[in-house]
Amino acid sequence: MAVSGQQRRPVVVLYERIADAIHEGTYPPGSTLPSEPRLAAELGVSRPALREALLLLQEDGLLTVRRGVGRTVNDRPPRRGYEHIQPLEELLSAGSPLRVRPLLRAVEEPTDFTTQHLLAPARAELRFWESLLVGEGTAAALSQEWAAAEEVLDRTHPAFVEALRAHPAPAQAATSMLAVLSTASRGVGLTAHSGVTATLLGQRRGEQLGRPADTPAVLVTQVVRVGQTPILAAKHMLPTGAPAMPVLQSN
């Protein structure tokens, strides 16, 4: 599968430009980013697009918003979390069943999130699934899931990569990537860790979930491993009013 520039979402490209500037020392740890108008002018992008990329960087632990100061560059990501290996559509369906509505099934090059959590090398090709979890006609959550590169999966979990290769077209793919992994993992030991942070939806995800951009939300990040090898990483955005989720808090 080839990755073309057209397959990469503009917000991902902008995210990478800012992340690269952070890693190259243009914005070192502890420094404050320029204001949104100034940074948008420097990068030659619109403020809504910039705001979306900055929100993603904040969610991935690269930035922190400090009242009266602005966005500052972090030294390391937060360590709060919950742990549960179960598809989100099942985890949240105690009250009423949720169904998976596919939005995008594509291939992407690594971002900071997938480089950090999947240990993906530059120019790797990662399957990316974006889905809405819908219950009673209302979108309850937005899920973004990435699988490790196929050569990693061929070595560590061949049944999972074969299940992904055999998966039907997006219109028929009414399931999550984690559900595919769970089904393909009979007899395979999986471990996982997850993190929970508070955030806002942002413009794009607000449109996808049918909510205002400034709606408070919970962001759940999740990484699943076989042994020491990460094979799946995900972000799940749950806006205010989403079904309750059991959480284990640990230090």
C-alpha cells in the first residue's frame, strides 16, 4: 500500500510541522508558543486549522495550556490512566447498544503520537481507522485507531494483520480495529495501558460529533501490546453526555 500526500490529512501535516519545531529546539521544553495570530502568520495557515493542530499536540502531551501564560512545551506526557482491553463500543454499551459508523479507512505515515506509542519509524505505513460510535441516533464517541506497520504485525501477531487485510470495504466495516484485534487474538496474550485527560472537542471533531467546538470532552488514549511490542494505538473522544465508562486511576 502506498501513501500519497493526498491521503494525509492537512491537520496531520500541520501537527508534524509544529512537532518538528519542538523537537528541533525552535520551541524548547518550558518555552511558550507564540500567540495564535502570530503563529498562524508564521506558518501560513488559518487560525481554525492551527487551533485543531494545537489541540492534538496538547492531547498527545507535547503542550500544556496555562491560564494567563498560553501554550507551553512539556518535558514529558502525563501518566494518569485506566487499563482495559475491550472495544469501546462494548465498554460503553451497558445502558444501550452502540454501533460503529466508519468515517475513514486509510494509510498514514507516523505522527508524534504513533511514533511515541507504536515506535513507528519514519515513512512507515500505518493503517488508520476513524469511526463514530452511535447510539439511538446520537454520536457518543469518536475513535481513531492505528495498527503497527505490517512487517511488525507479520512478526508479532500474524492473525491480526491477516484479519485487517481480509476486512471488508469501509461501507461494510461496521466494527472497530480493537474489535478485530480481540477476535483475532484467541490464544494470544495481550496487555494494554491507557490514559485519560480532559480537553475540548475542537472544530473538526465537533462537526463529526454534532457538538459545538468548545464542548468539554474526555480523551482516552490506549496502546495494546503483544509482549513488549505495541501493535495498536488509539484515541477515543467522549463529549459531555457520553455513556459512563469504568475507570481505574493509578499513579
